[in-house]
Amino acid sequence: MTKMKYYKQAEKMFIYEKEPIEEIEAKLNVSRRTLFYWKKKYEWDRKRFESEQNQGNFSKELLDFARKLMQKISSDIDSNNKTPQSEIYSLMRILKNIPQVKQYESSKVKSKQQKPTGQLTAEMIEQIEKKVLGIE
């Protein structure tokens, strides 16, 4: 069998799972030289960078959207306007997924050894659910 049968798995491990070449080498029993060849020829570093950018942009957009939706709902409550059920439902669904986004971001930050700033935490989400949405 050819080593190419491991190519897709190795590429996935490097780009999306952020595993170092040494671990991929050990897990797949593919030589370091072959992995570095694939990495250079198929531009794994560029693909990894683009993947990280896309994931970072998505989480930022999700948080911005959640903030805007919270502001609209809060504004509706303050002005005694009826808030559409779909907006409340959408916000609740987003808030449930924010901890997963935060977990991803914190794992990414730990790998770069940086601290997150100005981001929602699980405690903040619980407070929002209680104070804004009245969910206990």
C-alpha cells in the first residue's frame, strides 16, 4: 500500500486538529520526511492559517449578532413592545452555543499563550438568561 492512503488523515490532523508533525508521524507511522513534503507541496501552513481565520471570524460574528439581538430585545422590553418569539428563541439558541465557541477560543488562545479580553463567559450568559430573558 502507498503512503497516500494516510494523506487526508494527516492533512486533517495538521490543519484542523492542530497536531504537530511529530504526533502525526507517531500515530500514522508515516515518515517525518513524507509529512514535511506533503506540508510544503500541498501548502498545509496556508490552509491551517485560513482555517483559523475563518473560525475566528465566525465566532466574532456570532458574538456580535448575539449582542445586537440582546440589545433589540432589551429595547423592546424597555419600550413595552412585543418581542417576536422567534427572536427570543434565536437568542436562546445562540447563548447555548456560546460556551462551545468560548471553549474553542480558549483552547486556541492557550496554544498561543494569550489571554482573552472582553468576551462572554458562561457566568455572563447565565446572568443574561436570568436578567434579560427571565430564564431560571
